Amino acid sequence: MAQSPKTSLQIVRPAPETVTDRIKALQSQMTGLAAQQSAELRAAMLEAQRIAADVANCPAHPPGVRDLARRLSDDLANTAQTIDAIMARAG
């Protein structure tokens, strides 16, 4: 009976990362997490803007509350647009 040829196994290890490589990877991760957090902030602002607009248009609320809610709604909408513009420029 013929024996099958023996193969040798080699352990291949990746080249060690340089400190620069590690810094670049961490910066990339940080940028991604920051973009995610900015998106979460924007979403929360738009939800608050929607609620403020509802309050502003509800006659059950006192006029002063409706006025504050209307201004807050406008401010939140404008600020969310500003976040969009900044994030678009940041790439």
C-alpha cells in the first residue's frame, strides 16, 4: 500500500502593526463612531422638533407655551440642517 506524501504545516503570522497603523485604525474607528453619534443627535433633535411643532399647533396649550414651542421647533429644524451641512463637508 502506498503512503500519501506528508505535508508540513506552516504558521503564517501577519506582520506586526506599527504604531502609525494602530493610530490610523483608531482614528478611523473614532471618526465612524463620531458620525454615528452625530446622526443620533440629529435624529433626537428632529423628534423633539416634531413634538415642539405639535405643541405649537395645539390650542390646548397656553399661548406662551405654544410660542416657545414654535421657536424651539424652528431652532431645532435649523440646527439639524446645520449638522447635515457640517457632516457633508466633513465627508
